[in-house]
Amino acid sequence: MKALVAYGSRYGTAAEIAEEIARFIQEEEVEVDLVDIRRIKDCDATPYDLVIVGSGIKMGKWTKGSLKFLNNNKSSLAEKKVALFVSCGAANEEDSQAEGQEKYLDEVAAKNLVNQPVATGLFGSVYDPDAKHGIAFNLTKRFFKKDLEKKGLDPTKRHDFRDWEGIRSWALNLTDLLKNER
Ligand SMILES: Cc1cc2nc3c(=O)[nH]c(=O)nc-3n(C[C@H](O)[C@H](O)[C@H](O)COP(=O)(O)O)c2cc1C
């Protein structure tokens, strides 16, 4: 049994989630390839039983590379177990999670996959006051800062909203799916 974890990440947050998922699946004795879609342009999903594809969200969008991967491999993914995940600000708040799930996961799955994914994961983001990622990033930082202040959190500190236990148990469910087929 072989799994692929392929991700698109602009600021590194989804990349770290992908790394953790791959590490965790490997510990469950499933062979895993971890691929940064930006680095490997023509990543082929054919050799894998399980394909996990993830992306960070910017202005409502997946990375171009991760969407291209889904489309380039559309027919081969139709034969496999596919799981999708995103890292986004919408996951950080209960109020915005349903919208995040619909826009960033359900709609993307409906548009880009032939079959329903076996799982979807809506994972949180990171606020880092010292990160330097350009103008768009700085603008959202200002918005986040206000939001943190409203919640009583210190905006001069880094906040990681990723639920690592939740991410690991999501990955564990996927390995269970694979193992039960053996
Ligand atoms: C310029 C910018 C735009 C963003 N737009 C959205 C958005 O539309 N919806 C959302 O839920 N999160 C948004 N976010 C938060 C990111 O999705 C979040 O930081 C995510 O972890 C980024 O993943 P990455 O580091 O893998 O690229 C935005 C962040 C930035 C910096």
C-alpha cells in the first residue's frame, strides 16, 4: 500500500501539516511520498492507493499548482481513495468553519474530482507577527491583529491555530481505511 501527500503552500503552513500527515502515516507502516507541488510539476498519482492533496487558501483560492495536480490526474484519481485538506483562517473560528468547508473543500471536490473524497480536513492557520511575506500578507496581518485583540490574545506573539491532535487523528482514520482493505 502506497500513499502520496501532495501539497501547495504559499507561506509554509499547509506544508507543515502535509509533513505531519506524511510522518504520521509512515509511522503506521504505510509507504509515503511527500511532494511539494511547486517543485515537482508533473506529479503522477498513478502509483498510489491513497492520494492526499492539500493547499493553503489565499483570497478564497487553492494554489494554482494543487488545482492543476487535481486536474492533470483527474482520471487516475477517479480510481483511488482521495482525501483533501486545506489550511485557512476560516478554520480558526467556529462561525466561519461551515463556509470554509463548503467553499474550500466541498466546492473544490465537486469541481475537480470525479468521485467524492474519502475525507476532507479543514485545518487552521498561523498568526506570526514577525513573518515577512509581502504586502498582501501584511494587510491580512493587520486584520488578524484586530481579531486577536478582540479575543483577548496578545498580537505581539505567534499563535498556531492548527489542531495537531485533530490532524493526526484525521491521518490515522485514513491509514485505517487503507489497512482495512488489505
Ligand atoms: C493574503 C492572504 C489571504 C488570505 N485569504 C484567506 C481567505 O480568503 N480565506 C481564509 O479562510 N483564509 C485566508 N488566509 C489565511 C490563510 O489561508 C492561512 O494563513 C493559511 O494557513 C495559509 O496557508 P499556507 O501558509 O500553506 O499558504 C489568507 C492569508 C493571507 C496571507
